[in-house]
Amino acid sequence: MRNITILLHDNVMLSSLALPLDIFNAAGVFWNMLNEKEPTPFFKVKTVTFDGNPVRTYFGTDVKPDMSIHEAEESGTIIIPPSDADLTLAPETISWLIESHQKGVHIASFCLGTFLLAQTGLLKNKHATTHWGYADRFRQQYPNIKLDTDQLITDEGDLFTAGGANAGGDLALYLIAKYVEKEAAFQTAKVMVMDMDRSSQAPYLMFRIEKIHGDKEVLKIQNWLEKNFRNPISVDLLADKAAMTRRTFERRFKNATGYSPLRYIQRIRIEHAKQLLEKGGTTFDEITYTVGYEDSSTFGKIFKLATGLSPNSYKKRYSYAFRALQ
């Protein structure tokens, strides 16, 4: 039986804590119970804080841990759930994580918990992921970590990271498959009524437009593009509008927004296409024309590359959810 230790801290998301905790505890138990077999738990799960005192969750619920990090049994894996990205771990907690890792303990984080794991320095020059909405901030704070927010889960052998808050469930299932067997993970997913086919955050990613950069000329072009992205646009046209040479414009636009002009236009069009697909009632050929492309086959490939789903798959998955909210 592998010991799983979940490290609690202030502003932790209660659901992010509860989901992996329940999944690890359910592995080998609920499936066996449903099949009238003796439960065989695979994991022993405990929650800890630095000093053993309760923490307050993001929405104000107090949670009492099982013990402090000083009282915890030797763990096989430490899980770090998400908290506020501005949270700084106590030096003693960082030392505990580093020393645990040096002893062979695996460490996993998800969502903004990866900001906390990054504070240890253990992720230096390694692959990691976090919530897609905080990708730019993470890259600025930790440029020596290879961030890939398209991935839902990264595996460095003894360090694991996962995407958004609910990805704690995906991470738990992944680790069950790794530590026990894939069938145990499938059984746990079935009894918990969870999907096991999620591998990317791309379908959930929203194009975040950076406008607080101080380049007024680039900002004017961004505002113009938001109104005119449906029309034929070239980089030369944009450079002329900005009264710059093409080379200067491309350099300044990339420095300000993080995207090349053509990639920026593409992302605006994809985001608009996603919104139209979610609303339903429009064919992809019509959407292609509406957002400024002429060939739906070409745009379909671009769309799938960006979102990880074909336009038809995206529409099936998200248009139903959109209609249910009406």
C-alpha cells in the first residue's frame, strides 16, 4: 500500500483537495464492493499542513489536516493542490519537499499548485504544466521550466504536474495506472463516473489578448483587428497602417503580444469560430467564411491543431452544454 500525502495550504480549492483524496481512497475499494468482492485499498491517504493547524480554503471553509509535515509518515507521493499563485511556501516546507524528493519520494502538483512546486527548484529544466490562464505569468516567473499548457499531465518520472483544478482527478487516475495498473485506474474511473480520455487543455484554452504592454501603435492595430479580422489581411497591410516597415512591425508586434501578426489573426479567428460552434445552428462552411477563411478544409486543420479537436467534435462536446444553459 502506497502512502499518499496531500499538502494543504491557505486558499486551497476545496474541490481540488477532495477529488484526488476521494479517488485515491476509492481505488480498489468501490469497484470491489460493487462486484461483491473484498475491498483491497491500494493507497493510504493523509493530509498535512506545515504546523498541523487548519487552513482556510479559497471560499472560506476551514479544513483540519490529519497532522503536520513533521508528524507525517514517510510518503511515497506528495500531492500539492492549487492555491493562490501569490502564495509563498514556508522555507521549512520547501526544505521538507526537497529532502523528501532526495529520499525518492515522488511529488505531484496540479493547477496553480505547480507555482508552489516550482518554488522548490525541482522543476528546473524539466517539463511542467499549469492552468492555461496563468501560463504567461508562470513563464515570466520561472523561465527555466519547460512549460507546456497544451498537456494536461506531464511526467518526469518522479515529478508530475497537471492542468486546471479538476485535473487533480485526472492526475490521480494517471498515478493509479502508474503505481498499480491501468485496469485499476479504469475501474476507479468507471465507478466514479469519470472520463479517462482527457490529455490536453487545448479545448478549454481561451485566447488571452495582451494589451497592457505600452506600445500604442501595436495597440491601435490590435483594436483594428478585433473589428476587421473577417476581411483579407496581410502583414504588409498592418505594417502600413502602423506606419512602420514590415520588419519593424513584426518585431514590435511579437514583443508586445507574444504572437506573430499572422498567428495573432489566426487565434482571433479560431476564438470566434469556437463561439459560433458552441452556439450551434451554423455549418462549419458558413463559420469558415464568417471568420475570414475561404477553405473550410484548411481552416478545419488549423482549428484542430489549436484546440485538439476537430470542428465537428468541438461542436458536439460544447454546443450541447451551451444550449443547456439557455
